[in-house]
Amino acid sequence: MSEDAEDADPQAERLHVVVMRDSYEVTVVVEGVLDRSGAEEFRACVMEALGRRPAVVTVDASALTSVDSPGMAGLLRVRHAVTDAGVVFRVSGASPALWRVAELAGFKALLPDE
């Protein structure tokens, strides 16, 4: 194992989620890697936020550095859960990493026109 690999920060490869709420909207800011484990953390945060019954859930995806197919599937599952609850779902600031996967998977319509 190289010295660089030993010194790598394991937190740098994780998903960081921040949830901001007001009386109308929940904004979920995601940063880092949206993969299988990150998708589960993301889902849990959004599901908890849905308990406050917002009118809108907005995902700020501008700081995603990597998205894989399980991550994209997780985003789609969250979208489905939010809309099934009668709440508007939006993605703002889609990162290039998210655009690439959405385009490959045929889900560009999920993302904002930016």
C-alpha cells in the first residue's frame, strides 16, 4: 500500500448531508460521493425531513463529486418517496458527475435545465 493511500482521509470519500428546513421547504445539500452507502444515508435524512410535512424538498447536488448507479437509484427512490407523499421534489445545481450518470441512465429529465 502506498503512503498516499495510508494517509487518505476516509471521510473525503463519503457523502456529507446537511438538511435545512423552513416552514415551507426542506433543502438537502449533498456533497461528496453518492454511492450505495451514501444513498442510504441520503434516504434516511430525506425520510426524516418528510416527517415535518414540507411542501417542497429540494436537493442541492452541486457538490457531488461522484455518483454511481446505486447512488442514482437511491436518488430516484427518494424522488419516488417524496412525490408519493404529495410533496414537490426538485434537484438544484446538479454537478457534472450527476449529469453524466443521469444522461447515461436516461434520467436527464429529473435534473434542472442549467
